Amino acid sequence: MKANQSFNTLVMIFLVVVLAALVTWIAPGGEYAREVKDGKTLVVPNSFTYIQSQPQGIGALLMSPIKGFIQAANIIVFLFVIGGAFMIIQKTGAISISIQRMAYTFSQKPHLQKFFIPVTMTIFSIGGAVFGSSEETLPFILIFIMLSLSLGYDSLVGTAIPFLGTAAGFAGSVLNPFTVGIAQSIAELPLYSGIGLRIVIWIISTASMIVFVSRYASKVQKDPRRSPVYDLDQGRKKEFHLTNNIHVPFTLSHKYVLAAFTAAIVFLIVGILQFGWYINEIGALFLGLGIVCGFLGKLTLTEITDSFREGARDMVGVTLIIGCARAILVIATDGKILDLMLFTLANMIHGVHPVFAAQMMFVMQGVINFFVHSASGQAMLTMPIMSPLADVVGITRQTAVLAFQFGEGWINPILPTSGVTMGVLGLANIAWGKWFRWMLPIQIYFFFVALILLAVAYFIHYQ
């Protein structure tokens, strides 16, 4: 598992940071008043005022990535822990051998393999739609990459199954407390109202994503050289020891490691659903799992620590990108242009036909999402403005929530400024440029699907 994030991605993101800093010298400053309501800090509608600008100079520009690292410390540490723990588990050989045997079973029963992608992606989609899963999919990336390679697919398919499956559900957000739950509470709508249309949207989103991944998987299985990550996967198969030899011994220590890993996944699910676990708790679980699996796999202390360092080291490239991406928000906030951007975009929606207003809200949410990647944070920033604006332009507040839901869900998987997206690609060792080109067709498709569904929401007076 060698990380090789494209240097150009880091340069591109830092150029955006520089651009944001330049804007602070040109644009006036502006801010909304904030109020704390039910424990949430919300923007006060109609409270925008222009203030003295806060130009961000060289010093602020150079400090912004450092502040970005501090603000994104939780996900950065989480990635180091996941990378290190998984490398320990990988060194035991238990996962590789288990996946070889599972892949052999599927290969001997082709009628079962055709259900592999639809079933697994649907499971992850349910997690995104109901529980708001996002960062929680990171531990599954390398597992599904190895499984996909063993089944004749590639790393893109292995990455897409957990990541895009969850993203499809996140966009559908049937009961997602972090998007629909918070947005509806701010919009003063009954909690989880309008669920009928959202179930239909979830079905469309999940089915479309499954078709996209399945068609690509079938193409690559027939001709592996058509994969954009073909060269990467050839080395990865050797590194993961993925061969067609099913006679590799499955020892008692391997069984113990696999049992510990299975138990950890059960604890993960219970912890998320029952106790509200998030990054810190999940990271602690996998840190403990890595140590336990090291001993169960009969690794020495030196092998355990060296493996952990190797896995954590592989995450350095992606954490640099995450910290730099967060610097964009640091500059926009410190320079007092984030609220100005929100105010400007909201004003653009005034005076247009209600259908276009709803569609422009979706586009606006996508723009804001480039800077703010917390679903709850984006809801608390934008929904106090969008909710009353919906009344003015002639659409229902439920439609405004739907526009936020689409802008947060379907756009996230392609953004280079998203910590989760870059974390996933870092674990998968896939350059963002290749991912962008591969994802572009389905992103364009979902963009137009969102526009159509928002028009439908207006005409049915979605409540």
C-alpha cells in the first residue's frame, strides 16, 4: 500500500487558496449575525452587513494550511490510525487469504457474482441514507479493493462499492440525521416529513450508481487493460499476494485474526447505531484491533510497530491535501468573504422563476460545499438563509431542503477539497485526476437528475 497522490492535486488546491486570499484584497468584507438556538449556532436571516475587509497577506496565506491541519486534525489522525492498523492486519496474511478463498467461491459460482456489486452497494447506501454514514466507510476501502481485484475487477470498483454506495444513500437521505434532520429542524418542518419522495429519490440514486459501477466492472473484467488504474493494480496484486492459488494454508492464527476483525466490525456497527460513535471512537477501535491482530497473527513487537509506521506513512500525501483544502475555508472565513459569498449567491436567486430558483439553490449549495464539508455545518450556515428565501421565491421549504440534500450528497464524491473524498482516494492510492475523469459521466448525469427532481418538487408542491 504505497500512497502516491498526485502532486498536481496539491498544487491545484493551493492555487485555490491563493485565489481566495487574492479575493480578500478585492472584495468587501461581510458577515451575518449568528444566534445560538437549541445548541446550534445559526445564521440570522436578513442580518447581512458589509464590514471592513480583512485582506489575507503572505503570513496569513502561509499559516492557513497549518490552521487547516489543526481544524482537520480528527480526520487526519483517523487516517493515520486506519492506515497503520490495516497494515498490521495485512501483514498477518489473514485478510488476503480469506479474500482469495471468497473470490474462488464466487468464481466457481458465476450466478452469485452478479449479485456482489448490487447487494454490497445497497447495504452501504442504506447506511448513508439512514445513519448518515460517511467517514465510517474508510475502513472498508482496502478490504473491497482486495476483494474486487480477486474477482477480476479493479481498484476503482473496490473503492466505488463502499464510497459511492454510501454517497448514493447520502444523497437520498431518507432518514439521515446530519442532513435532512438538521435542515428540516432549521426550516421548521416536521422531522422527516416528505419521506415518500425521498424514498423514490433514494431508489433512483442507488440504482443509478449500481448500474454505473456494474457496467464499468463488467467492461474491466472482460479487458483489464481498459482500467485507468491497470498498472497500479498489477503491483497491488503482488503486494497483497492475490493469486489464484487456493491451497495457501489458512492457519489457526489466521482464523483468530479474522474473528477479531469480524468482531470489530460488529462493535463498529453497534457503536455507531447505539452509542453515536464518530471518528475518535472508531479510530480507537481500529487502533486496538491492529494491536490485537498483530499478536494473534504472531507478529513480533518490532513487526507490529514497523507495520503501523509503514501504513501511517502512506497517509502523509493525502493528509497534506486535506490540510491544504481546509486552508481554503480558513482564508474565506478569516478574510470575511464566506458570508459575502452566501449573500451574493442568495441574491442571485431573487426574481427568477420558482423552478429555476430551486435549481439555483442546488447549484449554490454545491458551491458552498466546495468550502464547507460538514453536512451539519453547511445546513446551519445556509438553511437559515434558504428557508425564508424559499417563501419569497415561491417554492416550499421542503424543496429548499431537497436542494441542500442534493448539493451535499451527489457533489461531495468528486470534490478535491473534501477530506473524506481525499481520504478515500489516499487509502485507495488513486490520483484525484483519474478519479475525476472516471466519475465525470455519472456526476453530469446526477446534476441533470437533480435539476429534474427539483422541478418535479415544485410542480407537486412538495411538502
